[in-house]
Amino acid sequence: MNSKNINGNILRAEVNILAGNIMLMGQLSLPKGTPGIVLFVHGSGSSRHSVRNRYVASVLQSAGIGTLLFDLLTEEEGVIDNRTSHLRFDIGLLAERLIQVTHWIQGNSSTQHLKVGYFGASTGGAAALVAAAVLGLQINAIVSRGGRPDLAEDALPDVKSPTLLIVGGFDKTVIALNRQAYDQLRCEKTLEIVPAATHLFEEPGKLEEVAKIASDWFVRYLKKSINKKH
């Protein structure tokens, strides 16, 4: 863990995460006394600097939940993907990276006691579900925003974590894909359609609505999971 600073009651640190034989960059934010941490799994062509994910992360932090925004790809891989777009659809690769980052969180002295949630966007939603299917009840909650859970395919019935799928009401194709995936999930699940919103929730107030829905889900399940142990 690199430089740390405390902003109010939130500890922030730039981190280097060893995932296999590569190093991934991330930003860790831990509110004082947080019961859990949400790992952000960004979507197509995005990074830890995603404006939308950073906004949602800030709402979670305000609710007392820790966050980790990190790059799924190295800088070199990102350059290649910007040219070819193939790595962002390599769900197996993205899920394996997420599993390795989860193990890093579970082995880090600052975070090993925390419950873990996933927030996935676009293809990151599929990677989150595939990773959760492997890790089982180690993952306490999942939220997919405008995600492609259909790309998780055969992993869907093996997901045990409570899962919330959020889709914009105008995003008709993705709604259909989410409904198909929803039917295959065997865990506790909810499909939330945000009215009058497109794929990126760019309409006034819509991203705020997504952030509130996601925050409520994580607070409910991460804090509930902690409380069960006491």
C-alpha cells in the first residue's frame, strides 16, 4: 500500500495490487469503522478513473462502506484494448483478475476483516458474477449497473451472493438480456429498472438514483452479514 491520507473519517490510499504476474493500480477508500468493502469492476473501455463509478463510490463511502476502484487491465493492455476492444469482452480474464484482487483484499491487514461486495458495470457485471460463482459466499452482495450478466452464461446458477441488476428503462436490448440472466440466477435477486434512463444513466438525476439503490443494497447485505457474527 502506497501513500495514505485521511480525509475526514475516510482513509484513502493508492495501492499496487499483484495479480498473478502483473501489477494493477487502484484507489482504496475506507471510512472509519466500515463493515465491508465494494470492489468496482468497470466496463468496456473504462478504468479506475471512471467518472460514473467514482460518483457511486463516493455515495457508498458517505454511507460508511469502503470502496476499491482499480484497473482490470495494465496500461499496456489498455492501449491494445482501445485499438481492438477484445480484452474488455474476455470475461474469463476479467473474472480471474477480480478473483486475484479479492484475494489481495482478503490478505491485506487493513481489509482482511471486511465483508466483500462487487459493483460491476457493462461487461464488468458479467466478470463480477463469474468471480462470485467461483468464490461463493465469500462475496456478500453484487450490484450490476447497465451490465451484461448474460455473458456470465453457465456461471449464473452457481452465484450464491444476493444480486441486484439495475438497468435503464430506455435500454431495451439490455433489459431483455438482464431478464434472461435473472431467470437463470438461483440466489436472492432483484431486477430494478430505472424509468426514463438510457444505458449510461446520463439523464438528470438518474445516476443519483442508481447510486442510492446500490448503496441501500450494499448497506443492507454487508452490514447484515457483519451483524450476524455478533
